[in-house]
Amino acid sequence: MKTYETLVDATSDLAKRGYRANLSLEGDTIDDKEHDIHMGADDFSIDEFYRFEGESNPSDMSIVYAISSPKHHLKGVLINAYGTYADNSSSAIEAKLHHYMVSTHLHAEDKPTE
């Protein structure tokens, strides 16, 4: 996985790599409003993600997700707050985003056991 200094660097590079749709989290769907596409948890994959903290304010935190959907023929970017400004939604979408970060990016010794 690449590393980026800023959120702008990450989104610019992802756009160059084809992640052009501007996605938003709308309750139980991730939406591409420009094309009127609404994706449920089973309609997309999380390809990459990057976490950022605000330089002047540690509570200003965001995660950039690179998302693809073969079903809808799109690749896009979702920027989501975490920490103080996070949406505490309990939707399947939020669960999938959180599960992806935990299950695929912990070191083996940090992963939960059954």
C-alpha cells in the first residue's frame, strides 16, 4: 500500500489511477450522485484506504477509501470522518468499511482469534 503525506495527495493519485467517482455515504448506501447510483454493502469492494489526521487539530481525522464496483462499472473515492466528527451509523456499509480496515490491515499477532 502506498503512503501519502496529505489527503489531497491521496485523492489526486487515486484519480490518476481511475478512481474518479465522487462517492458519499448516505445511511445504508454509498452513492455516486452524479450518476444516480446507490450501492449497498454487497455492491462494492474496498481496494485501498488511507487515514489522515489534521496537522493543527488531531480531532480532524479522515479516511480515504478507494472503492470499485464491477456491478456499476465504477471506481471512486469515499472520504469519511473518524474520531470526533465520525458518523456513528450502525449501517451495514459502516460495518463493512470498519471490518475491512480491521481484518485486512492488522498484524497477525493483533488479529482477533475465535
